[in-house]
Amino acid sequence: MKELPVRKITDIITDKLSKTELAFLENIIGYLENNETIDNYRAQLLTNKSAESVKKHFATLVRLEILTAEGTNKGRKYRLNTIMLKK
């Protein structure tokens, strides 16, 4: 399955996210274009945000079905939701 470019994905969900959440998503999608999953620590490094802030952003993106969460607690990783890519 061919992945959508960052701009296309963010255009689809712009109306659902705040500017801060959208900027966060653009940063991690750039990473996810080359990697299957991302974890909280990697997202902190990419976005320069605290662990708690990243956790909240991930929770929002999972709730909106943009990302899916795999694993629990410290082993949790996130990937782009394949359903979202088909929209």
C-alpha cells in the first residue's frame, strides 16, 4: 500500500486538530514515512515536548483514529491507522 504524503494526511484532518496538534502530527508523520512505528521517547526528541504532552497528543490522535496504539505502558508504540490512509 502506497502511503499518502504528509500534506495529504494533514489536509484530511485539519478541521479536527488544533494548530499545536497539527504541528505535532506533521513532525511525527515525517518520521513515520520512513519508520513503521514511533514511541513516546522518539516523539519527545522530534517535537521537543515533554513526555506528558506527547502522551496527550498521542491520546488525541488515537481517539480520532489517525494513529493506532500497540502494546502497553512503556512498550507502547504508535503507527498510522491504515483505515485513515485509505480515506
